[in-house]
Amino acid sequence: MLSETATVGGIFSLAPLVVFIPLAGMIFNMLFGGRLSQKLVGGIASAASGLTFVIAVLLGVALYNQHGEPVVVPFLEWIHIGAFQVDWAFRVDTLSVTMMLVVAGVGTLIHVYSVGYMHEDVIHQGDPSRFRRFFVFMNLFIAMMMILVIGDSYLMLFVGWEGVGLCSYLLIGFWYEKGENGIGNAIAGNKAFIVNRIGDVGMLLAMFTLFWVFGTLTFDEVFELAPEIAATTPAYIGLITLFMLVGVTGKSAQIPLYVWLPDAMAGPTPVSALIHAATMVTAGVYLIARSAPLYTLVPESQNVVALVGGLTAFFAATIAVGQNDIKKVLAYSTVSQLGFMVAAVGMGAFVAGMFHLVSHAFFKALLFLASGSVIQGMERGHHLEHHAHEHDLKPRKKKSKEPPFDPQDMRNMGGLAGRMRTTYWVYIVGALALAGIPPLSGFFSKDEILLEASHLNTTVYILLTIAAFFTAFYMGRQVWMVFLGQPRSAAAEKAEESPAVMTLPLIILAVLAFFGGLLNLPGPHTFGHWLEYTFEAFHLEMETLPFSLPVALISTLLAVVGILLAWMFYGRQPLEKGQEDPLRGILGWIFTGMQRKWWVDEIYHFLFVNPYIQLSHVFAEYVDWRFWHDWFHEVVLAGSFNQFARFLNFRIDAGIIDRIANGLGNGTQQIAGQMRQIQTGYVRNYALSLFLGVVLIVGYILLR
Amino acid sequence: MNFFLHPLTMVTFSPLIGVLVLLFINREQKNAIRWVALTTSLVTFGISLWVFAQFDASNPDLQLVIRLPWIQVSSWLIEYHMAVDGLSILLILLTTLLTPISILSTWTAIEERVKDFMIFFLLLEVGMVGVFLSQDLFLFYIFWEFTLVPMYFLIGIWGGPNRIYAAIKFFLYTMAGSILMLLAILWLGIQQGTFNVPDLVAMGGIPADIQLWLFIAFAAAFAIKVPMWPLHSWLPDAHVEAPTAGSVILAGVLLKLGTYGFLRFNIPLFPDAAVRAAPVIAVLAVIGILYGAMVSFAQKDVKKLVAYSSVSHLGFVMLGLFALNSQGVQGAILQMVNHGLSTGALFLLVGMIYERRHTRDMDAFGGLWKVMPVYGLITLIVSLSSMGLPGLNGFVGEFTILLGAWGAGNPGGILGSYWFAGLAALGVILAAIYILYMFQKLFLGPLTKDENRNLKDLNWREVVTLVPLLVLIFWIGLYPAPFFGVMAPAVEKVVAVFQTVAVAGLP
């Protein structure tokens, strides 16, 4: 096997630490965090994440020094049954190291940011004791994500896959007593977990098929055998790759399972940035890139994947246009951008997909964290405003009549650029990167996907290009609604900038989002060559397409037009307080559709959720209880026995049960008495007749 | 070896010493009674570890055999024949572990007639261990029926408001199934001339048609016990009415008597019938998985929810057993243990909240995580184990079962269709639905009920009851190798027959 050619030792023996360091941070905070200050708790968690990043860098350097030769570090025997042999083993190659760097790098910045963000959030939400729990979950997430990306087999990947899903569930429902009717957040968590489980069944079926066809779940072995099996039974590989796609649509929020991701915004904003934008949701992209040697063997599957990605990119972008919640816009944008990545890896453009994954991690984490800064800025403004009103007469009464203030509603914002300078500038960087304006990172990574699409799949190319146009438009709309024009609420007037512990990570991310394109400039293709080490180990040809001016021009032009249009609607005449969105007048019902998310949630409720709930109740109440438990038992079983007994004129009072009871102690007599009163020979008749029946039959057999 | 000093005799009957001591203690000295019972069960657990230490995991055959003549009826000899092998050793350890845990859980929950309770409880342990060790069909039957009596009284005396009904139903349903098994046992004894299980297996040679009838007769007893759909309607009654400790043992061990019976008797004794019955059993198992999960989701009473989840979980076990390959059967045995740990722990947790609030209606709760963080965390871990989260025990069992069932699903294989494993895999989704629903109803949302505001978190005794289960939940999830290692040779021996069957493509 390829991996065994490299000797495991030196730096590589550190590989398991990327899992154990964050785990240690988590356990430490769990055990002792209660007695420590918030800064210390957050500091320890951040340090754990930061140290993990250092290990990832060391692994990367060591890997570079041996020309990207993959290394597998065995750790512990896991499940061995007959031919099924899977161990805990850590795989270090350029692909896994890339993911580790992104996860731990962006993760550390978000940890640091969270120290500031959660300090305020726990006060707003009214439970400062939960500060520690947040960092416990965050460290657990880093550990699980590391298992996902460093696992040497599909089964180990799956442990991380569901593990990060658990963390996602826990963090979405972090404020589990909040949200709609006090339960909204918890239900959003449930939704995320359950929808992901649907995808996970796809993963399970993929693994079952893999094992029974390939006889193994270890990456190296599967990929070595793949060409051979493709030659004889390609249908199996087609099936495996499509089953995996089901998993991808769950975890990476693609049609038809994307519906959980927008609801996941119920989690604290750093969670949205880390889990629901930068890292976890890209796991599906990673999975397909990892499984490149399988996907490339079945073009039919590749087409399906690419189409799912393209459609998602387009569809989610339209919804993003109609949202008023600052985080919801970003959420649908994330779904859309994940569509870009999935389309890319689906077409076989693995480098482009991974490149976009990395640059997206920078700018989308930036945008989410900056939106968190905006939200808390609004909260601070609201708080000041509230204090000012404290001097008014009867402020309480007035408050109860008004709908609760929503610091995430962009219609309440406006003009924040003046009050939150840093947040504004980094937001602009993030928005331009996302819109794909050169020379920011998003331009290069998105352009590479479009370039590949223009060669490989025209349908997908068109879908993605339109999506790119929408992207620029909704980001322009957001920037103007949030930062420019005049404040549309008292809170926005008094909004305040966030502290340095939050703005510093923002600035670092802004730098990364700005210069991230340097990773893989057309020409040197540094990132591409780095990843090729992994892909070429399995004889995958990674051809790099030459830079195409038309493709770049079209996408840039469309982005500029999108921004200009946004300016026309939201910039030239900024939205007034209470004013209807100008798009409604122009688009009419289409805008309503965008706003209402094309009623997909309602359709799913009608088609799946409600029928399931009703069917369960019918089963439980009528089929299982009234029919089977009551009617069948009482009427058919007990009733017919009683008829039978009456027919034979049974008059038995041998008291078998009583005697057993008596023999066991005085106390039981009492209960036997109780039973006698209630049952009047019911059980005795049964038991005795059964017993007599046995004696008769046994007697017959023995004496015949 | 001497009868009394043989390790298997000791592990089976050592609880009787405790019973004997208890008879001489004044019934008012409740704490003394509790300590005697707990000590006895811990000693028994110690003896079971001693048995395990003498057990050779690499040996596929029966070990520590003790075989003494017992009753001679004309030419038929009933023997005191006990032995242990890879199929039973883990279940014995599970039984001897869950017994002290259950006793510890009754410390404050059982205040009435503590002495009688403990006597019944220790007698129950004798019966359960005896079932797992018996290698003589008649001896097995005696232990099998014997387990009914203490459980009948545990439910009937210390149960909930509807306990008499539940106890009788439990007794009669199980008894009704056992009658058919008794007939089959007698038939085997008469026709084959022995009740000795290993001899019967080695003899073989039962015509396929008759095998099927015998298979059905045995299956009747075991399927009710498991319980397989649709024979489960005694289960919710028994579980809901039973005291917590009774539910723990009922779910943790008594249900396993059924699945173990299939593995020990049905499959090796009637291999041809097993192959023919496999698809039918798999259908019932898959229905049980999905139906149990759906019905579970629609419950209002949290204990009933957990009870119905057993129907779903045991469906997985049955599916794994009748995949008749190493992955399926090993997964099934592990899942028997897993279910004992996870569902046992769930019943303990339900009991703990019931002791505080005297209700199990999920609408009476909500937001408990805030007032009972430790309780919340432990329930979360156990719930996740129950729904099969990777890294915890449930996943290893479910995954290997489904893997085995998928492998048996290839055309011409034992099950002959991928649909069994495919549909069963949907149970993974449904499990998440009812488990998360339960967790949400109990722990999430705002704390609205005043009665819940001052609930006390778990005390030390309660945590101690749960810790061993938690340790095993993680241990099996992360490093199941020793558990598989213990059972592997014995399972290989059982399934070896079917690998040739599957290849030859029998009907």
C-alpha cells in the first residue's frame, strides 16, 4: 500500500494530538472551568484550538519536506469481525492537512472572538453560567472535526461526521429556552440533527455497499481496488457514490436536505461562523474530494452531483435576495456557495472546489463574525436606548405593547458605517470577496470553478453564473441596508463598536479574505500542486485549465452589475423606516416567493412531517393500543378463554399461586389476598388450565 | 469438580446465600436488608468476574462444564449440566452487573416490604444466570419458567396503579409461549433420547419439516419474550407498571433471554429451519424496528416511550441474528449488551425523575437542564448511546448488525434482499426523532412549571449507580475489540454452518 512506504515517526507521530488537544481542553474546562474566570476558560479553549493549529502546521511542513507523501499513523484496534477490519488510524496527506489548517486556523480566530462575543451574549440572554458550556462544546467540535478530516477510513470519517452533527445540535440549541415560544432554538437543533440523520443513512448504505464490494473501508485499499471493480461492476461504484451524495446533501446543505441550515442560525453567531459556514458544512465537499478516485470512475454520478450543486447554488441565491434577517441572508448565501463547491467537486474540479472551500472559510467566517459584531452593536444601542427611556414615565407599559426588538432585522439597521467603523470596513472586504470582485480571494476561487464549468458542464456553468450575479446583488443589498443610509431605529442610532478581542480576529480574517487568492493564482497554482500530491497518489490526472479572460470578465461584469443594481434599489434612495422593500413593487409574487423561501418548509411539513406525526399517533393510539393492546387482548384472548372456561364449567380454586406466595413468606399473603379480591380466580384459571393442559399432553406422550 | 465449589454453580446460586441471610433479618431493619442484598449481588458479580478470568476467549467450545445426573425418568436422564461459552459470557456479566446497580437504585425508591423485594430480586438473579448457563434443555426450561415468578411478584406488589393487570399479563403471555417450547423440548428428548444441548446439536439429523415445527415452537416462547412484533403488547404494561429496578432487569436481561434463546437453541439445533425462517423473522424484525420507533415517538409517558424503544432495538438484534453471518451475529450479541446498558440506564434515569416528581408525563417537564445539569448531561449521553451515535456503544452494535444484514441481503444470500438492511437503516432516523423529542420535552425549552424549579440534581448514590454504565457506554463505543474478541470464536462456530448453506444456496 502506498501509505506504508513512508515511515511513521518524528513529527507524524504527533498526528493524534490534533484530536486529543481540543479534547483535553474540553475535559479541563468541564472539570475545572466552573472555578475559573471567563477569560481563563475562553483562553484555555482558544489555546487548545491554537495548539491544534500549530500541530497542523508542523504536520504540513513535515509533509512538504517529504514531497507530500501520505502517512498513516495507526492508533488503536477498533472493530474486527471476520473480514471486517477497521482501526482507529490517522491519515496525514495534503488534503487532510489543508482541512486541519482551515478548521484549526479559522477555529482559533473564532474561539478568540467568542471570548468577547459570549461574554456579552450570556449577559443579554441572562445566564452567565453557560459561558463555560459554550467553550466545552466548541472544543468538542474541533476534536470531532479533526476526526472527520484525519480519519483513515470511511467509518472513522463517519464518527467525526456524526460527531460534528452532535456539536451542531448542541450549539444551535445552546439557548435552548429561547426562540419562538421558548422552544424555537431547541426545535431548530432537532431539525438539524434529524435532517442530517437522513443524509447519514445514505452514508451508512454507502459504507455497507463499499464493504461488501471492496471488502474494506480504508481509503488506500478502496482506492487501489476501485479501477479493478469499475472494470467489472461499475454499477456498484455508481451506487456507492450516489449514496454518499445523500450524505453530502445533508451535511453540506444541498437540495433537497438544505432546509436545516437556515434554521441553524438560531445558534450563537460564532457557531454560525465556525460550524455552519466555514468548516462543518464543507465536510461534504471534503468527502467528495476525498473520494475523488471513486467519483472519477462514474461520470453519471459526477453529473448528478454537479447538477445538485449548481441547482442549489442558484436556488439558495434567489432566497437570499428576499431575506431581512442579517444572518439569514448569510445562511442562504452559504447554502449557495456550498452549491458552488459541490458542483466543482462533482465536475471533477477537485482543486477548484477545495480552493473555494478555503477562501469561503475566510470570507464567510468573516462575514458571520462581523454580523455578530453588528448584532451586538445593535444590542448595545438598544440597551443604551432602553436606559435613556428608564427616566420616562411608565416605560414598562409601552414596552409590552411593542413587538420585541429584533437586533438581527436589517430593516431596523441602517447607517451603522459611522458608528462601527472597523466592522464596516471588514464587512466590505468580506462582501466584495463573496461577490467575486478582483483581486479578492473569492474572485479567484469562484472564477476557477466557473472556468472549469465552462469547459465541463454548460448547464452548471449557466446556473453558477446566474447565482454569482445574485450573490453580488444580495450582498450589495445587505451592505446598503445595514451600514449606509440613515438609522431606522433608535438602537441603530446608538449602536456601538465591539471590543478589540472581537475586532482583531475580524481584521485578521479580512486580511485572509483579501489576499487568500494568492494561494492559487492562475499560473503558479501553488494550492493545486499541493493537493495534487494526494490525488496523484491514485493516478488521478489533475489538469489545470489556462486562465480564461472571457470567463473572468463575464463573472466580474455580472458582479459589478449586481452591485450597481443593489445601489439603484437600496443605495440611491436608502430605505426609510417602515418602508416596503422596493423589490416587491418590481418583482411582485416572485419577491414573496423569495421571502417565503419558496414555501419549501411548508411543503416538507405537508408531505413528510405532518404525515409522520399523524401516522405515529394512529399507530400508537389506535393500532397498537386500542386495537392490539385492548381489543385483541380483552376480547379475543381473554374473552374467548373465559367463554371456553364457562363452557367447561371450570370451577377451580386450587390456589396454586397462593401457595407459592405463602411459601415465600408471610408478607406475600397480603398481596395474594389483594389479588384474590381483584381477580377472583382469573389468573388461577389461566395458569392452572395451562398447567393441566401441559400435564395432559406430557402424560399422553409419555404413556402412549 | 465438586458441585458446590464449581464456579458456575457458585455464580448461579450465590444469591441464595443472601436470601438465606435475609430470612433471618428483622423486616424493619431496612438498611441492613439493603446492604445484605447489595453485598450479595456484588459478591455474585465478583464471582462472575472470577468465571470470566477462567474463561478462555480463544476457545469456541463450552467451557467450565459441570455435568451431573439429576433426575432419571424411565430412560430419560435430566442432568445438571452447566457451561459457559462466548455466546453467553457477556450476558452473564451483564446480568451480574445490572443486579447490584438495580438494587442500588431502590435505596430510597422502595420503602415498602424491602425484605420481600430483595428476596425476590436475588431469586430472579438465580433464574436469569441459570438460563444463560444451562446446557440441558430441561434444566434450561426450569430456570426459564423460574424467572417468571419473582418478576411476577416484583411487578404485582411494587408496581404502579395497574400492576396486577400488568403482572398477570406478563405472566400469561410468557407462559403461553413457553408451553409450546416445553412440548418441543419433550419431543426432542423423546425422539433424540437426550436433553443435552451440545449432544443434540452435534447429532443433527432432524428432518427439515420437523425442524420447522420445532423451530416455531421454540420461537413462540422466545419471540414473546424478545418481544418481536406483533407479540409485544405485554411489554408496555409490564414496563410502565414495574418498579424502576424491575424495568431495568426486564429490559436489561429478561428480554435478552429471548434473543439468547434464538441464538443458543433455534439457530444451532434447527439450522435448516433457521435458514428458511430467516426472511420471515427479518420482516418482523424490520417492522418492529420501524413500528416500535414510531409508536415510541407518539407517547406522552416517558417510561412508555423507552419501553417501546425496546421493541425497535430488539428488532435490530433479531435482524442481526438472522443475518446468520459473523458481522450480524456478533453485532447482535453486542447489541444485546448495549441495549441492557443504554435502556437500563434510561429506565434508571426515568426512575430518578419519577422519584422526585411522581409523574412521568413529559408535558410536566421542560427546561430541566437548567436545574439538573448533571442529570441532563448523563441523560444526553445515554440518549445518544441509545440512538447509536458513533463513538458510543449503540453505534458499534447497530452498524455491525446492519452491515451483516446487508451482506446477507445479496441475491442468493440468507435474507436475499437488500431491502431488509435498507429499511432497517431508516430506523436510525426514527430513533433520532423519538430520542431528541424526549430530550427536548424533558430538558429543553423554558422552565415553566413551578414544581420543577427546585428539583435537586442527582446525588452521589445516583451518580454511582450510573457511572459503571457510562464507562461501558464509552468503552464499547471506542474500543469494542475485547468484547468482540470474547465472542468471536464461538460465533464463528455457530455461523460456519450457514456459510456453506449460503454458498450451496439451500431453499
